[in-house]
Amino acid sequence: MLMTGATTALVVVTVLLTVFAGPIFDIADDAGANLKEPWSYIGIVQGSEGTKP
């Protein structure tokens, strides 16, 4: 019974990762872009135009 539950859980997680792969990729891509060019985020927080200092 324990092995069936563990296998079912792994299958469910695998299916969910497959279904939500696009949105997860988009979130990760946006996070990476903000790490590379944080000026727009800094501008929003500080209330400026988000230009480089």
C-alpha cells in the first residue's frame, strides 16, 4: 500500500510539472530578466522612471 501511494504521488507530481511547465518557465524567465536588469523593479519601488543611475 505504501509503494502504491508513493508511486501515485510521483506520477501526480510529474503530470503537474508537465501541465504547469509553461507558466513556471515564464516566471523563471521573468525572474532571470529582473536579476540581469533590475532597473525597472528599482524604479517601481522608488517611484522613479526606472532608468540606470
